[in-house]
Amino acid sequence: MHTAVREIEKKAQKADVTAFSVGDTVRVEVEIIEGEKTRTQAFEGVVIAFKGASSRATFTVRRIASGVGVERTFPLHSPRVASIALVRRGKVRRAKLYYLRRKVGKKARVKEGRTRPLEGAPAEEAAGPNTDAEA
């Protein structure tokens, strides 16, 4: 790729992107424009896919709304994406979780991963339960 394109893409990238991966549950706040007014709308669900790289990266979030599966793809560095909050870490062994589309109810859950601490959590809570013996 040309260096000029790389420089333009680097300028388009956000500096403060929350680190998350496939299987994590996230809350994405998106700016919605209705006429002249703008508001933020939250979309919370499981990240089932990542695509692309650098400023073109996108991620797909899936949730169940009124018994119907809803998926939405967001550009990672879009100015319309106000914030991405990590709700829960997930433990998965796949890069794409498209198989969740066929699952319903409890079978559609992702196991909780405890390998990485949540951002913003104190170090004691992120490390897990206290293993010291109290006498």
C-alpha cells in the first residue's frame, strides 16, 4: 500500500479505542441523527466478527431483541460511534462466531473468560477472588 494512503488512514483512526475481541459482550453507543437533532443509542451484544484492518476495521455485534436475532456492523473508527464499553469478557476458540445464529436461548451463550482484566476495574477485583488463607 502507498505511504500516502497509510498516512491518511492513520489520521482517520481514533486514538482511544477500547481493546476487545470476538466473544466479548460490548455496549456500543452510536450517534443517531434525526432531522436536526442528534442523540446516542446503545446497542449491547456479543461481538461475533472482526473484519478489515487499520481505519477500515469493522466489527459485528449480535443481540436478541424481542426473540429475534439482530446483528449490526460498526466501523471501528467511525465518528458516529461515540463509545465502546466492554461489559463482559468471553472465552471462545473461533475467530468468527457465526454459529451463534443457529443457537437459541441458553445454547447461544458464550463462556466467560477470566484471562484478561476488565478495563477500569481495580487490580484486586480483576485478579479474581482472594486466595490468601484468613485465620
